[in-house]
Amino acid sequence: MRVLITGGFGFIGGRLAHYLCEANVEVILGTRKNTNVSPEWLPQSQVIQTKWEDLSSLKTACNGVDVVIHTAGMNAGDCKKHPVEALRVNGLSTANLLYCAISSGVKKLIYVSTGHVYNNPLQGEIAECDNLNNIHPYASSHRAGEDIVRYAHQKQFIEGVVIRLSNSYGTPMHKRVNCWMLLVNDLCRQAVKTGRMSLLSSGVQHRDFFPISSLCKVLQALIVKDRQTLGDGLFNLGCGKSMSVWDMACLTQSRCEKLLDKKVPLSKSSSSGDSTGLNYVVQKLKNTGIDYDIDHINEIDSLLNFCVNNFSELEN
């Protein structure tokens, strides 16, 4: 099986590529970079440039591919700064990729979207049938990408799967990955670089924290699920159990102190916040027969070791 992963050098794309290669899947890393050189962290992969406005480039990338997993896109901060670009990247580029995948005979396209399409902040019980109320450019641009994938799936042009991912975190494949705005990632790097950790909020808000190791397992399982099992192809993906930002910070602090073998002070803002709980419902995905474990401790430990190996020298 040949799988094209867009955003292959990024946070999700890189970890997923490594995971699938370990499972003997033939992986092609799609990237905007003008290179065809395999990275040192995945030398067995193939690399191909994806020019999002060049349909011939995208068709070449899709030729001979069985499954496309689309992880490329703009993060929330960049979307806020550049809303027009956000729509172009997360919406139009997804449509271009989908068209070329269909034209090239790709069987399935999996689009990694975000749970933030529902609302901001995420709170209460959230299932796939709920209304989408978040009009932030990050959410609305992902909604545009979702719609075109779901339309193609409904019309049976391709097996189109949309994953609405909760708050993922974890170890990247290399330190140049833009993932250090994620809460747990940021806290681990703070602990290594400064010897302390600080929250910019009161920590009372709840999130569904989802380790990237579990995400990789689910995406691998989705690759082989048939159309009948997939149903309408739309799934929430998370733990299905939330915790407060402060509780996750405290868990991260405890792992840092154990692995670094020293006291790591943790502080937070005194400002108030909304402590409403969150139930990010994932039963629809589990009804497909996909099951996955949640291991926060191993993911945090792996992330912390990565930070020790890559950022400790910055303080010398």
C-alpha cells in the first residue's frame, strides 16, 4: 500500500509517516519545500513537492497512491493573522488536492480537521451532529475543507473521511516542527530550558488532551476501513474524557520532576476563567471497531526526553 501524507515534515505528518513506515507501509512525504531528499529521521520514505495551486504537481504526487492523508494546513495563530490565506490553504488547497486524488484514482482521502469547528471555547457535550458555531478563520477555513471532502464522499467520488481532532500533543520528529504552542509541548520545553513552568491562564478550562501516539494508531486503522463501516465518514477523535489545563500541567510537572530529577516550579495566572466541563463524544468512531489506548505518561516522557536532547544546549 502506498500512502501520501501531506504536511509530511510537520507535527502530525512526520509522526504518522514514521509510524506507518514501522508498519511496513510505503510512505510518500508531501511537502511545499523544493526537495526530493528523504529526511534523516525517515530515510526509507519518498519525498515529493506539493504545489497547491499547480494541479499537475498534485496529480503527480497522487499517481499510484492508494490513500492520501491530508495533514497540511495553517495553525490557529497564523489563520487569525491571515484569514484570506487561511481560506486558501485550508479550504481551496484541500479542494485542489481532492480533485487531483479523484482524477488519479486514489481510493481514500483522510482529512485531519479540528474539533474547534464546533465552538470557542469547546465546552459541554459535543458530538458530530452538533451545530458548527465557531467563525474564527481557523475553524471556518477547516470547515470549508471538510465540506468538499464530505461532498465527494457522499457522491461516492472517493472514500472521504473527516477527522475532527481534539487537543493533540506529543513528540515531533525534529525540533524545527512548529508545535511548541501546544500546551504540553510548551510546558516540557519550558522545564528543560528554564527549570520552571508557567501557565498564561488560570488553568480551570477543560480540554480533551489526545496523545499523538493514539492518533497515529487510529489513522492507520482508518486506512483499511471500508465505505460501509465508515458511514458518512465524519468522526470526532479524542480521549472522550477531558481534564482541566491545570491538572494536565500538574501531571506534566510530576513527569518532569521524575525524569529531570529536580524540583520544577509550576505557576499560573491569577485571572479567572470558565471551568465548564467538556465531553468530546467519540463513540461514533469506536462503533467502527477502532479501539485505542490513551497513555499520557509515556507520551509526556517521550516529549520531555526529546526536549532534553534538543533544547538543553540552548541554555549553555
